[in-house]
Amino acid sequence: MTPPSDGKVELTGGVRNFKRSHEMPHFSRHDGCWFDFAIMIDENSTPSEIIAFNFEIRFPDSVPVQYIRYDLNIPDHNNESHGLRFHIHPGCDDFRLHSPPISPLEILYLFLYDFKIPRKLRQI
């Protein structure tokens, strides 16, 4: 995301943490998962509009997929021309999967209550 300016406000829960350091502010769950998020709001619109966000949940070291990140890029980001303004990173910053839009509250609920660590990985 870009730094907030000109009527744009960023709401954060923790800090953006691409190094995935436990030392940076974040929310922790009882099962060892931890997450943070940022939501950018354009207050110039009436009503105010969510224009971008990122939510990343990280899993304990014992889980093969280390994190999942949901991104909604700012308008006119280069991902938009590829149909990937809203996308998911399943454990790799360089790999993106298209996703239908999900509201930030739905993602937060998912991170708090529904994302369970699998007890056993499925064999392919």
C-alpha cells in the first residue's frame, strides 16, 4: 500500500511485517498462529470507501505453509491489469491466486475463528 495522504487514512492492527518477525506488533492466537493487518480508507468519498487492505496470518513452524495473505491493492495498481487487484498469497510472496472480494470484517473473523491448523496434511 502507499502511505496515507490527501484524505486517505490507514487503520492498522499490528504493523506490516514482510520479514515475519515475532518482535513486531501483532495479534496472537492461543494455537500459535499470529496475524496483523492494514486497511486504507479514502475519506474523500461519501460515504468513506475502503480502497486497499492486507491481512496476513502466520502459522507455527510445524505447518508447511508458513502464512496466507489477503491483499486488495490500491486502484490502478499493476496487479489490476492482470485481474488480480484482490488476491491471496498462499505462503509465497511471488505467487498470487485470484480471489473474489471479501470484506475486511470477514477476513478478520476468518483469522480469529475459522482458520484452523490442519492436524494432518492431506496426501496427494
